[in-house]
Amino acid sequence: MPPESKEAAKDSGVRPLEVQRGALLKCLQECFASGSVTGQVGLVLLDIREFRELNRSFGEQCGNSVLAEITQRLNALPSPGFQSFYLGADEFAVVLTTLRSPGFAVLGVEQIIDKFKRVFEWQQHTLKITVNCGLAYNFDAHHDPNKLLYDAETALVRATAQNQPYQLLGKNEQAEVDQLKWQLLNDLHEAMRDDKLSLYYQPKIRLGALDAADENRYSAEALIRWETEEHGIISPDTTLPLIEHLGSEVDLIRWLLNTALKKISAMQSTATPVGLSINVPPASVTTRELHAIIREALSLWQVPAKLLTLEITEDVLIRDKEEAFNHLSKLRALGVRIAIDDFGTGYSSLAYFKHLPADELKIDRAFIEGLLDDKASYSIVKLVIELAHSLGLCVVAEGVEDQRTLDKLKAMHCDYAQGFFIAKPMPEQPFTDWLAKQNSTSK
């Protein structure tokens, strides 16, 4: 970055991004050395369309702000699975570290492109940023990071020349990708029809003292899992976009609700009833069906509404604030709790924050991961906790990976924590056993 660009970034409060090309090559080498099941690693290169025009029109401070926001959005991609790097100028790279096959590489790049559907904000301007992506993987299990980088660059040149969202190197591979995608769509439709999906449960623990609103110290997030014979267990990061492609969000939310409420109902007979949260597909939030499905499911399973939390991504509020607020207010009137997921990754305007129809904010893992070493992340987390508490909202920290981070969050008076350090997502019976063990040791 030229000296004048660094100075502009400094003046705007946006820190210059560090070029991470060496770190990218090291990451690729480590992935090759680890010896994954398939021996395949994917690499996506991203180039921002018309970035120079953006700088000419709005200035380099705006460009630096956009680059910082893109870094934040890419860092919010699921981990493990995605690892992002800034390569300088207007180019980024994302390593697909758990690639099952070339077909899953395309599903991965579609998740990356989805991060650019939400607009960017600069002062009083709304900016639509799009990218070209080059996608490659280490076919024939070659283990040369520079070869993989060259292949991805070649694919990026093709995508840019054809003005396509992405290109995968090689026609044969693209045909294989298309075939896999349609196979997965068909298999998923059958899995939903034949009730072959399942829920895993990731515990969420109360950090402070229990108050009058708390039933107990533990709750959990219910996460969809789809187990296939050919590809093993497929995570929700792949499953949910496929369900949206099928247009089956209503069927999914009905299945999610009834499965989660059945679990809550079964545990009501125990001394420690547990609350569960489920992720609501964005397209379902502003539909009439959602309210009716929730009301019917609560009645069917005779579960107190306060034990059910609906997790909504922040970008749902940004798309149409008035409609989203209206629907969320009606859902809260049923007695269910509303949580805003991945809070901080969108445009968190205070104009809507003070009227937010929610009970809980979940701070995105991108901020929690930098809590101990990055002053900006610490300041953001501290501000969100204090502001949320002043408005009567509780705060959940996602992505807690070590004891030091957990201790820091306790000191900051964060309400709840969730992450692999506490517990990984687990099937129903192991979760029940985990919960019983925690309750017995806390007495």
C-alpha cells in the first residue's frame, strides 16, 4: 500500500491491512501435510470488480473501509472449513481446508459470494460490491502450494474476462460439480421427506449468577446435521443453502421446530428443563407461515414458549427493517425469545438498535477470537455488552476457544458463552449425558 494510502487509512480510523501471501502459502502447505481424508484442498481467489473506480469516486479512505469490511465478513465464514487471507490491492484468498470433493468446492465458493449480497456502507452512501472468483483444488493430490495458487489465478483470469461470479479450472471438473450439486439437492429432498435429518446440540453456559429470568445455567443451540452414505455428515453451512435453493424453507422450519420442541418436552419431566435455540432461514422470517407453525408446534408439544429461542441473522433486519421488526414483534408476542445472530458483521446502526425487537445478541466469533490481542475487537465487544445491557438485552459470545477468553468475558459481564472450549455440537444422547454431568457437578 502506498504511503499516502496508509496515511488516509490512518486518518479514517481504518488500519491498513497486512498482506498475507506468505501466510497463505504456509497454510496450504500445512493443509497438505496434515493429510486430509480426500487429500484435496480448495483455494478461492477473489478480486473486487471496479475497485479502482470506487477509489476514484469516493476516495481511498472508502476503499480501505471496504477492504476492512470484506476481511471481517470473510473471517466470519465457518471455521474449520474456511481460512481467509488478504493478498494486497483488491485481492483476497480463502482456503477450503476440509474439502470432500471438487463439488463441495463450488458450494464453498457460493457461500463466499453470499457474503457480498449485503450492501456496504460508507458515510451516507450505500455501496454494492461484487467480486470475481477463481477456484481451484489440488487434483491428483499434488502438494505444491504455488501450483495451486497458479491454478486459482488462471481460473480468476477466466472469471474476470467473462465477467462471471466464479470459474473452476477445467470443464470436466465443472461438469462433475454440476452433477454433484443436483445429486445433493435430490438426496436432500428425499432426506427431508423421509425424516433422515438430525439435530446436534451445542451447549451454551451462563457466565454470571443466575437471575429471576433464568430457569437454569445451561441451554443449547440446535444445529441441523445431514448424514449421507457417500459424503458422511454434512454441516448446516452446506445444507441450509441447498434447502434455500430447493425453496423448502417452510418444510425445514416445521421440522426444526417440532424436533427441537420434542426434545424440550422430553426434558421437562427432569429437574432441569433446558432451553433450545434454532436458526431460522432468512427467507422464512418475514413469512406468515412462520408465526402459524410456531404457534401450532408450541401447542402440540405443550412447551413453555420462553424455552424456545429463534436465532435471526442481522442482515434480515437490514433488508427491510419495518417488515422484519413487525414480524419479530409478533413472534415475541407468542412468548418465544429472539436472538440476533452474528451481531456486528452487518451494518449495526444505532438507529434501529434501540428499537430492536429481540432478547439476545450473539457477538460474532470474529470479534471473540481477537478479544485478547486486538484492541479494536476488545472495544467492540465491551461496547456491545454495555449497550445491550442498558437496553435490557443479554449477550452471548460465540467461538470461545480457551480459558483466558472465557475469563475475560466473565470479567466483562458477558451473560453467556458458547464455543468448542465449552463443548462441541453433539448428538442427542451425548448432549443429555453432558447436561446431566454438568448439573450433578454444579450441585
